[in-house]
Amino acid sequence: ENNDLGCHVGIQPCCPDSNMVVVENSCDPRAYCPPKCTCTSTIVRCSDQQIKEVPKYIPLDTTELYLDVNDITQVPYEIGLLTNLKKLDLSYNKIVTLPSQIFSNLTQLVTLILSYNNLQCISETSFSNMQNLRMLSLHENNLSSIPYGAFDSLKSLSQIAMGGNPLFCDCKLKWLSDWIKRDYLEPGIASCSGPASMKSKLLLSSPSSYFECLGDPDPIVAQKCDVCLTNPCKNGGKCTTVEFKSFKCECSPGFHGDECDQQIDACFGNPCNNGGKCEVMEHGRFRCQCLKGFEGDRCETNKDDCVTHKCLNNATCVDEIESYSCRCKEGFTGKWCENPIPYCKEGFNYCVNGAVCVAKTAGYSCECAPGYTGKNCSENIDDCKSHACLNGASCVDGLDSYSCMCSPGFSGRFCEIAPLLDLVPLPNSQDTAPACRLHECQNNAVCYQPAGSPDYKCKCPQGFEGKKCEKLTSVSFKDRDSYVRLPRVDFRQETNISITFSTKSHNGILLYAGEQQHVAVELFRGLIKVSFDVGNYPGSTMFSFERVDDGQIHQITMIINQKNFTMIIDKVNNSHTIINEGSKTHLDLHDSLYLGGLPSAINAQAFKKWHIKDSSSFIGCFSKVYINGKQVDLLSSHERFKVIPGCETPSQDPCHNHLCQRGKCKPRRRKPGYRCKCNHGYSGTYCDRVQFGVRRPVQEDGYSRLKTFGL
């Protein structure tokens, strides 16, 4: 009757940290009894243990489970693993709702006790598939309404207890009164608490005609199962009920937060570190109020507490938050490193793998066994450093040895024996069109000669354009450190940069140029963040109101005119502008313009100086880039690092322009293309053949009749 149950009778015990799938598939159901529970045969008792959730890894062959008198707030779907349950007692807990299909796997359950909880909402399918349930107790809960048909699956029910619930007996509960009267399943205890005309009347004895809907629904009753009726989303946000008390807000432009209660401004994403509080100032600026122990513009600096430390014996002081610790030199321990260490004695022998510990005046050394190295002999020597494996074989390190894993077809200790190859001549390929013999198609484009034309054309690979496919106009960024480096842009003149892109990533760098003065445009939590500094410290920050991480094609237009930065998303009229006020009038940059990401060194500096919020490269596609009205040929860029020409095209519907004639087109699940599901009486790949000997409805003389088609 404890966690060791099963271990003494030859049953393989379960690992408590395994997930439920592993437990279900590999463990004997008797091998584990949850903490604070007792397990006797197939009965598990966890009553009155102050547990807050249903225990994990309850034996799978349990037939009776007692979880009464606890602090459980919800029933998990994992309860459905206990398919042998016949009795489940969850009374005297704090359960508020019962989700849909929560008990649908418990088809053997006979008794379900949910009395004395705080149940206020159940789904119409909470009790579905429970055809063997005989007794259901919902006594003393907070139920005001029950969905129509919620008990339809309870074909074997002989008793239901519903007394002590504030039932609101309007027309929506008439069905329940009729259902109870049909078989007298409720003993005449359940009564109504409203509306006023039905107060204190019994469900069992009240005439059906009394259950009426007069006026608007009671908001208190409706809110129990629809939290959105309380309008939790602020500032015009749209509320969507997820399930009962759970909701999600779709915020209006300019607001964010779980309840849309926060405005998108310079403090969006909280740029202050270490718990600092952000305060919005004018012109897109902010300042941070730091917690005790921190300082700096972003509260990034921990104050040095090591100025007056007490560490001894040449120990190193390690600064912490409002405190410090001492990192001792070898041979010393203690809070201030005041105590010498007795190396190689019991408790202080750090040599492993059979090594011999040798104490020294200041420290110790380890004499390693063959095959090991390192200060404590903990490292297996890499015997593959000087291996003799041949023909592309992989070396596998062992202990004081190695082995060779051969490439396909090779064998031998060092993979030195080559395979026997069938020498098959490869066909010689060449352009067959006469006009293509001296073509000038570039970048692996395919030359072809259109029918009736004396000249040739070039079919460009993805990402390339131009008559000869000589221009690279679109690229995909796939890696965290991808980027494109363009020549320097002269920001002393008004500059217009436009990028058309698509992505499903929430964060990533779009554009960057600068050192201390800078312009940085990035994705942050799906919005576009701009950091702009022409030398008037501190820099200015703004965010788009629109999210652009939905995988659709978006366009950002950036107009930089001296110390003004204007951003336009998708050519919409509502532009956003910030001004980096101060004595400096324009960006004076001598650095390259980066798209999609940054080299690691520049990335680290930009992140350290707070120019960017996230150091990730953009993941997605740039389909067009324009600078001052001229489309950028990315082949002329100074550097392209880990980018791929072209953009992935969204997968098309395989049934678009299908050829099915007498049937429906069905996309294939495991391979490209589609298949035709033929109507009755037709067959063939495209359902274009009549099946003989089949009766099929036809129209003749204005009437529909069945006709047999024969040979």
C-alpha cells in the first residue's frame, strides 16, 4: 500500500518522471501508487490529503478512485486513461467547470460523485458516452443552468442528486423538468432559485408551462458559462470564449496585453532589465526606474558589492544582487575561503574512473587509468584524432581504442575494401533547340524556344528575373545568422526604403545600419519595432499597431528625412512617425546597410547597445526590396550569407482544375496530387466510365427512375 507496491513481487516498477504515454504503454498497472494515496487491490484512496490536482500515474487497472475532501480545482483529461473505473468520488473539492468529453472514456463507470464542489458550468457533452452510469451526484454546487441534452447518454441512470443548486427555471430548463418527470430520477429535492415566479418551486412537481422566458436573460446566470459577457477586453478589444472561464482578447490597433489594457508605446515589451519599471516620455523616448541593486539606462548594471569584501586566501569576490560570494582558490573552502581542504581524504577525493588521488601542498593530482585524461580523469581520450579509417568512413571513439563505420559498400577493419561497381554509361544531354545553342541565359536558367518563334527565351529559377535571368530580386532567410550586406546608403538626403516580405516568425531583424547613430527595424512579438538615433541621445522608439507575422505578404515603407522617421505598413494611410529631437539633424553613417540579419560581431554590439530587442535573424522571404524607387539587384550586394534565392510558394489546392467528371475530387494524404471518388455507377481514373449492370437514377420524360445499364 505504498509506492514500492509491485517491486517485491517481480513487477517492473515505473519511473515517476515518465510521461503518461510511457506509463500507459510500458508499465504494469500495479507497479506504482501515487504519493499521499493508498492502493489496495484495484481500489485507490487519496481522500482528505489537501492535494490540489488529480495525482499522476494512478494504476491503470483501478476500479474505485476516492479523491474526496481535497483542493482539486479541475478534472484533467488524463482521467480518461482509467478505463476500468466503476466508481469515482470527487466530492468536497473546488471544481468549477466540467469540459466537453471529460468522462467519455469511462464507459464502465457506474457511480460518479461530484457533490459539494463549486460547479457552475458543464458542457452538453461532459457526460457523453457514459451508458453504464447509474448514480450521478451534483448536489450542493453552483449550477444555474444545464445544457439541453446533457444527460442523453445516461441510458442506465437510476438516480440523480441535484439539490442545493441555484437553478434558474426559465424556458431553457424546461427540458430538465420534463426529463426528471419521465422516470422520476430525482427524488423531489431540486428546487428553483429564479426567476421570481419560480422561486422555491420543485423541478419534479412544477408544471412544464411554468418554465417561461420573460424579458432579457439574467446576466449573472449567463456569465457563468460565458465569461465574455462581462466584457473583460478593454479599449474595444474583441473577446472570444475559449472554454467557460477562459477567454482570449483580440486587441484593437494600438493596444496589447491579455485584456488589451496596455497601450503600444515606447515601453512595449518592457525594455528595462532586472525588474526595472518603464516610464514613457515624449518623442518616442522612455526611462527606467531601477530596483535596488541595479543602475544604468536600462537597469542593466548590477552595483558592485565587492568594493568592501571579506574574502581570504586570494579568493575571488563574485558580485551578486545586493550581496557577494567568495570563489575560493584551489585548496580552500568556507564562506570567506578561510578553511584549507584535506584533499584525497574521504569526501574530498575527486578522481574518478579508477584514478589514484595524490595530495599535494596546494591541491591534488590524479593518476589516470588507460584511456582517460583530464584533471579528474573524467574525459575519455579521443582516439579518433589519429584514426586510419578510409573511404569516407566515420570514426567511432571507444575506450583506449576506436572503430570505423564504413560508407555503403565498403568493408574491412579500416573500410579499405572497395565495393564492386556496375559501370553504367550516363546519357549525354544537350540543348536540342537550335536557337539555344549559343544562349546567354544565366544563373542556371533553362533556355527554350517557343513554338513558331525564331528566338529563344530563358525560364528563370526562383528568385531571378530579367531577360537573361541576370537579376536576383527575392531571397529566403533560413538560419538564425542569415543576412544580406548592401552598399552604404547616404541618409543625408531623404531616403525611401521599401521591403515586401512574408514570415511566420514573431521576432527577427529586417534592416540595420549604424554604430552609435543607427536605424534598426525588426520584428518583435509580431509587431514592427523601430529604433532611430541620429545622435540625439536617447534614441527614439516606435512600434507598428499591425501584426505582420501571419505568413501573408506585407510591405513596409520607411521614409527617413533628416531626424524624422515615417513607417507605413501595407500602403495604408495611417502612417507612424517619430522625431529624434535634438541638435543633430540627420544620420551620418559610413557603414553598410544590412537586410534580414547581422554578422555575429555587429549583432552582439547592436544588442549590447540596445539598438535591437532580439538578436535573431529574420526567418522568411524578402520578395522585393526598393531603395529610392529603384529595385535592388541582390546579386550586386557586397555579401549574402546563408540566404537562398527565391521564395517558397504556398501549396496550391491539388483539386484546382481537377479532371473528375462523375465524382468528387479528393486530395491525397500521403503523396502529391488528387484522386477521384466516383459517383454510384461510374468508375475509372476520372470517373468517366459507366459501370454495366448497375442501377442508376436517370431522367426520362420528365420523371426520375432507376435504370439498369447492361452489356
